[in-house]
Amino acid sequence: GCPASATVFRAADVDLLVNATPVGMAEGDGAPTDLVGLTSATTIVDIVTRPGTALLRAAEAQGCRSAGGAAMVAAQTEAILAFLGFGARPGG
């Protein structure tokens, strides 16, 4: 088994925070973790494709660099199209 850690997560202690959970998919979802102490030194990536999640709003409010899930989907689409030999999307 994997032993549980007694370490408490603190947003102020991380350089990169990635949300790869479904938290944020539903209207009214909060952030996936406690964001107390979050500063602009942290980069936020929210894999959720829904724009304006609580996590992305908190990142914007603190001046954090951030990317939402839509950016990931767009990059994956470009890579898949290139792999299949279709090149860049029209207008992209």
C-alpha cells in the first residue's frame, strides 16, 4: 500500500498546480483544493475544458499564469491533424 502523508497542502508552497480532476465541470463547483496563500508565483493548469472555473478565476485574481483545458484540447487537435497528414486547421 501507499502510506498516507501527514503533510498539509499549501498553495503558497507550489510553483505549479494542475487540476486533473472533474471538479469544475459542473456549474457551481468550487476549487479542487484550498487556495489560501496562492500567489502570482504559481502557474495554474486546469484540465477542465469548461471556461471560467473557480480555479481559473482564482488564478486570474492573483495574477497567476494559467491555462484552461480548452488550450490542451486545441493543441491535441493540432497534433492529431498533423499526425494524420491534414496539416494546420483552416484559420489556425
